[in-house]
Amino acid sequence: MNAQKNIMAKRYLGSTAIEIAEGIYWVGFYDKLSGLHCNPYLIVDGDEAVVIDSGSRPDFPIIMMKILQTGIAPAAINALIYQHYDPDLCGNVANFEDIIDRKDLIIISDGRNNMFIRHYSISSNLVSLHAINHCFMFSSGRELRFFNTPYAHSAGSFVTFDTKTGVLFTSDLFGSFGATWDVFQNLSPECRKCVTYTQCPEGRTYCPLPDILRFHKEIMPSGLALQYAIEQIEKIPATILAPQHGSVFSNQDDIAFLCSVLKSLKNVGIDGVIALHQDCQTHVSNPKMPGPVM
């Protein structure tokens, strides 16, 4: 199923939204130049809609075009959800406000994010997770639940769980760098046995794991923050992981494997800086020892 969806995504990557679960659409695009693919998502429930991590200002025309292709009018969007405050995911807030043109439009985020998001926003009401008891409900009763993942990578970071489909929008968690990319990613059983990720035993020309691990080492502030975030995610009955960067994962074995690998990842963020510094100091005090690997 994912292979068929990937063929569709590649064929229409520049112009069409991709449905990743019932009523949930990927409305991003393949950014060949940056090597960092941003994934805004649209959730449609009856005549209501919500956008998660709507994207940057330069990307707004492409994103809005894909939203319109789903048949949803901008005025149907009654909430924008931002899982942290970086400009690549909320730089186009003012554009969305203008085209939605609703006085009751709300922006939902953690209170620690809202103090920054307010600098992007012009007119919307900023609502904190705490104020809505970490839950947003559509008129149908469908719920989006929010779980804090502090310092993964900002203090107010969180993930969003759609109780209807089991999709977990993971923000930066499970994200990836890389110019080789698909909307959907599947790992083989051999991937889950591999320990080096440098030479594929199946002869594949590209392994996604080094890019996923490098992303977390560079974006997450520490191993403890990453471990805590993954432990929170393991408590959520997610069937699909939809990160802000990288690819969507829907295989349960892949999800469990990625959680295990990321939870034990070393040299994350400041941990790697300290480890390198300690290696350098050891080499200075004992020149005969091999130097640190850069």
C-alpha cells in the first residue's frame, strides 16, 4: 500500500496533497535544494479542518494550493496547531490568517511557544495546551490529544495524537535530513538487524537510518531529552508516525525499532560536544593516544 502511495507522491509531488490516513493529508513538497523536507498536515473532519505545522512563508502558495485541492475552503479551517515555534513550521501564520479570515480562528500551542509565535501572528487568539486540558475536539467528538516532549527540541515541544486514525504527529522527532526522500518510508527486517548502516546487506543504494540519526544528534539538545520524549511516545497507541521532517512510518516493527534506536542514541546535542572536548583533552594530555574522530 505504501509503495503505491509513494509512486503517487513522486508523480504528483509538486502539485497534489497525499492522504496518509482517513481525512489526513500531507500538504508539503519535495524541497530538492535544502535537503530538509517540511511536512505540513491537514486534518479534515466533516466541514471542519485543522492544519498542523503549516510551514514557512515562502512555501505558503504550494501548501495552500494543496489544501484547496482537497476540496476544503480556507474558511473551514478553525485552528492552527504549532508543535514548536521555528519559522520553518509557523512562518506563514499571517498568510493563513489572511486567507482564512475568521475572527474565531485559534492558534494552539504550548504556552512557552506562544510567547514566540505571537511575533508571527497578527490577529488569532493564542490558546495554550493547558487552557484546553491538552485536548482539541471537533464538533463530531473526534479528539486531538497533545503530549509534551520538553526540549525535543524546544522547551514547549509537544506531539499531537489523532484518536480516530491513530496518527501521531511527532514534530521534529523521527525526522531526517537527506536529499533521498519519499513521503512514506519502510524498513526491511534486515535494516532492523543492521549495526553499521554503512553497507546495506540487501544491496540498497540508500539507507535512511544515518540521516535519521544525524538529524537527532544535531537537532535535539541532549540524549536525556530525546530519551524522555521517546518514552512518552511509547505510551501512545500510535499506528502511524507523521514527523515534520523526513518520512511517514506506518509499520509497527519500524516504529518500535526507531524508538529503541533513538532512545539509546549517543552523542546527542551537547553530549556530543562534551564527548569531543573530553577526547581532545585526553589526546592533549597523552599525545600517543589516537586523536578524536571528527
